Amino acid sequence: MKAYDLGFGDSADKLAEVPGGEPLTLDAPVRSGWIGSEGPGIDAASWPRGPVTGLPMMHAFTLRLPADYQRRGPGFPAIAFFQGEGQFADAEDPVVPDASADDPLARELVGTRLHPQLRILHDEIGGAFALIWLTEAEFAAGPVAPPADIRPPGSPVASDEGCNAWDDVHPTVGIWLAERTGDPNIGVPPVEYETDTRYQDPLTEDSGWNPWAEPLFGRCHLGGTAFPVQALPEGLTAYYLEIEEIAGMNFGGGNAQLDLESGIFDWACG
């Protein structure tokens, strides 16, 4: 199998590790998706919602996956990832769908439904995220604007310290994929560094970078060496995505790992 680096920008010759970040030169990059507020071409009624707040989640990225990483089969060649409500959403007082409510959000929720390929993910502090496996048609139909904000003028923004599509708006920027080279951990599931594993430590004994690892640090990527900010999540396979803070995502200055085979998801702050 192969590993892939992600670059961000509007043209193949002007890419960055993250939008506005360090310039990144990739070999033969291919436009493979986008980040920003606009999402995939799914029915607006199935745009993921915060389980507590009912607010539409903030679209983070949509990405067409290389064949090896299409772990739900060729019928679902792409994924969309969203960040939603935060740790201060009151789970004991969720917004309940109600066609007769005074709250327009409660009325709107009556007409929503779960996308058939939706998976809601929760972090350790109670935040909500969403992963949707997309058909070719759903991928090709994007980017599409999120559901329109139906809150009355002057309504306060959400106070759950999470993200949502109405209060967190970000421009659409292209994602480009290119094959990663020079990484000895391609095809090897990441594990804590031990002498009896195939997985090679990017750090030397004195905590400096190994020469092959330093150029890879700070990139979003599919497979290969993981660079978790804190502990490495258990259960990662070789088919994982490591994500830096892009498109308004909040990892507390850290990054996240999302496994496309095992479903493991975790992030840690910097």
C-alpha cells in the first residue's frame, strides 16, 4: 500500500501544510477534495446536527480517498468530516424536535434525518464530530452550502464552545493528495515505540528528529508515521488519517487521528 500527504491551496503549485501555513511542495499532486464551510452534495435534511444543540455541524473537509483507503468499498470512495458542539453542551437539556414550538430550530429539526452512512464521534470531553462515507454522486455534487441559518436576527451565538455551520464560516480551499516517499512506516500500523515492533520511532534517543522524520512533521496525511501531540491512540491501523487544525477545527493547538478501518478517533491539544 501507499501513504499520501495532503496539501491545501487553489492550485497545485501553491500549496501549504495548512491554509496560510508553511509552503509545501508535493510531487504530482491531485485535487482530491476541499475544506471550508461548504460540504458534500448530501440532502440538506441529512446534514449532521449536534445531538444536544441541534445546530448543523461545521463542515471541516470532504476528501476523495485513494483506492486502498476506501475501507467501505468502491461504492463509498470519499468521506466528509464535521466538527460540532463542544464540551459545554447541556446533555440534560437537548433541543427537541417540535413542530409547534416557538423556537424555529426545534421546528426545523422535525424535518431532519440521519444520513445512512453517518457516524457520530465523541471526544473525551464531550465534544461531537461526524463522519459520513460518501457515494461518488454525493462527492461530485459538492461543494454545497450548509442549511440556512433560521435563527431570528439578534439571536446569541452558541455557548457550548464547539463549532457549528452558522457561527463558524470559513472559505473553500482545495485539498491535494500526493504519494508520500521516504517514510519507513508506510503500511505499518502506528504503535507506541518499542524495539520489537516494525514501527520506527521518528525521534532519536535524545528526542531529536530522525533525518527521515523531520520533513514529514506538521503535515496532514493518510498512513505512514503518526505525529500525535500527546499519546498515540490505541487501535490505529495502517489506514488512518492524521489531521492538523484546518478549516476552523479546534484541537487546542494539536491534531487528530481518524482511522478509516477501525473507526478509532482521538485528538489531543498542543
